[in-house]
Amino acid sequence: MLSAKSLFQEILDDDESFRLFCSIAASGETQGGWENARIAALVPASEQQLVPKITRHGADEDKHGRIFNALMKKRGLEPVPVPPETDYTMLLERQGIGVAHAKLKADQPLTVQDIITYLAHSRVTEQRAAEQMVMLRKYFADHPQVGKAVRMISGDEDNHLAYTHEELLRFAAEGQGRFIQRTLRECALAEIRIHRDVSLAVMDRMGRILGWSRARSALLAAGIHAVYAYERLAGWRRMVTLRMPERRNALGGPATPAPEFV
């Protein structure tokens, strides 16, 4: 049976596919940690109250990277280089989504619109991350090898998503609503396209590692294209709506440590 659970179980059971999966995930999380740390360092004077939250966001991403590396280490595996076509974070940056790395590498303060751009980018990508972790939590929350990591990362992603909603709504109330909606839409449409391309690239790599038949690979590719078609038509709208979250001030405290993974 071809299902999300059986697919991930197959990837989890094979050392090479598991190593590739964790390497891609660790790289993306570590990159996100760096981006958040640089943004926190460059927050404009008018938004200094955001610095602890952005710092915690980055600390969480760094922690997730360490968790994925620790999962590999427990199986005696070393990370592998991330194929460029599977590098979701860098592909988004190259499409001009989020705050440009050239700005992050400079020492000039960011503008308020830069901060809104960062939050909009995070709101879209954290939606994807939270949904993926909900799926993994549904099937693998009690798994002896990855269950604890799945539960911890899922909780963090929910916090990140809540934080972006709350802060963007604050900026909208301050008169930035049109810029926020325009930026969210641009981010969402780019993200669904890049998510499709990265998903196809990852499944192609996994298929070669696991020896999938052409028919199975074609079926998975068709499913990825079908999801993209739905998201391009209407599904992207879930990424641009803003609602005050039940979990207020979700990043208002220190990052939750994960000593058992490091």
C-alpha cells in the first residue's frame, strides 16, 4: 500500500535513505538558525522587543539541526552533502523570498519592512513545517527511534507558526496590512512551486536508493504534481490567512533544551 506512513517507514528503515533525509533536514534547520540569528542582530531600534523572540526562533532551528544529526549518530551514520536541487531553504532565498542573504551578511540595521518580510516568509514556511510534523506525529509519535524528536520538533513548529500570526497581526494593526498580504501571497506562490520541485528531487533520490520501480516513482511524482495543482488553485490561501493564535506569546520564553539529543 502506498501511503505517507508506509513511505516514511521505508525511508526510516534503510540507512542510506534515512541518512539523506536527516542530512537534508539538518542542513535546512541549521541554515534557518543562522538566518534568524543574523536577523536578531540587525533588528531596527523600533522593533527591539522582537529580538528575544527571533533569537529563540533561531535557537529552536539550531536545536532541530542537532537533533537530526544526533539521530544519524545513534545509527552510526555520517551526514551526506545535500544535493542542491533538494535544498529548500537556499532555493527559496535564490528566488528572492525572505530577507536577502546579502543584507544579512552586512552590518546595517534592517528596516521594518524587512522584518515584516522575514515574518511573512516564516509564516508561510512554518505552515508547511507544522503540517509535515503533524503528519509525522500522527504516525510516529510513539516510534522508539524518532518519536521523541518528532514530538519535540512538532511542538516548536506550532510555536513558530503562532508567533508569526501574532506579530503579523500586530503590524497589520499598525497600518501594514496591504504590504503584509502582498508579501504573503508572493511567498506562498513561490513556496508551493519550490516545495513541488524539492519533493520531486527528494523522491527521485529516494527511489534510486531504495530501488523503486518506474511505475511506483511515476505514481509518487503524479501525486506531488496533483498536490501542487491543488495548492496553485486554492490551497495556497491557507498560507496567507492570519488569525490570532490560541497560543499567545509563543516564543516569549527561553528555548526548550534537548540534552538527550546532543
